[in-house]
Amino acid sequence: MAQCTATSKRTGNRCRDHAMRGLTVCWKHGGASPASLAKRQRFLDEQAASKAVKAYGGRRDIDPAEALLEEVHRTAGHVSWLEHQIAVGSAALTEVTPGGTKTSVWVELYNTERNRLIAVTKAALDAGIAERQVQLAEAQGLMLASVIRAILDDLELSAIQRDKAPDVIRQHLLAASAVRTSADKSADIAPPATIVASFDE
């Protein structure tokens, strides 16, 4: 723990006591005052709030583009969670301090995460992440279409069955495309329409 930064009136030397957590002084040198207690509580609230919305892991290898996209999703999750906490009343909008009423740490953290989301989203767009996702999805679609063709070949279908296969596959893929949720659309999976188009070639 950090040492109290106050000077002892008795010895004239620096106080040897530990500073209170979140403060630079001990309880004897102002740490027990209402203003200091409010500052300490704010510090503790900030620590608790940050820990509640972020989980830090160890180092891992990741493609820079993938890391950017992952950060967009992660930060969007933080914003959504904080917004919900504020909306349902779990997080106070304001807090009373000796200096008056001010915005709570939860609202400040919410605004910080919103600004971060804007920043990482802009970084992802500037890096061409969206265009790359489209290219990857198209490549996945063509690969899946190739796999489907190989499966049909291995099944040794009759001529009539082979004639029907493209229409049946197209029908089911389009149906799958119609029921995809907004969450699915944000995932890195091949759009059924891309696969369908490959069967029209």
C-alpha cells in the first residue's frame, strides 16, 4: 500500500501510516473527512464498475483486422450492458458529494464506452474491415457450393435427381437466408444468397 503523503506535526517528518485506498493520505491526515470519504468511495465505485464490464485475459495471437472487429463487438456489448443497468435503475444517474450533485461513475463510464465504440468502429471502417468481411463471405459461399457439388457427385444420383438438386438446394438456402436474424447477419458466415448465385453459373 502507498504511504501517506502528509507530514506529521509531531515529528515534522512524513507520516509513516498507509494511505487509505483511493487517497494519498491516511485517516488521521484528512482521510476521514466527508470530502475524502466521498473521493475514496468514487474510486472504489470506478474500480468495481470497470471490473464488472471488462474481463482481461492473457496474451493470444490474433490478426489485427480480427482484433479490431472483436473490439467493436466487445465495446458494443459494454455499451449495451451499461445502458441496461442505467435503464432499469441498477446504476444511479447521479451521486451526492460534499461539492454537490454530479453525474455518477456509471453514467461517466457509459459515455466513455460510447465514445470508445465510435472510435473503434471508425478504425475498423478505415481499415476496410467491412469490405474484407464481404470478400470472406463470398469466398466461403463459393467453397460451400463446391462442397455441395462434390457431395452430389459422391451420391451418384440419377439424372432426374441431379436435375432437381440445384432447385432443391436453392430453395432451402433462400429459406435459410430469409429467417436469418440480425445477430446472424453480423456473424462471419457465408450468406446463403452467395451460394445460391454459384448454382446459377
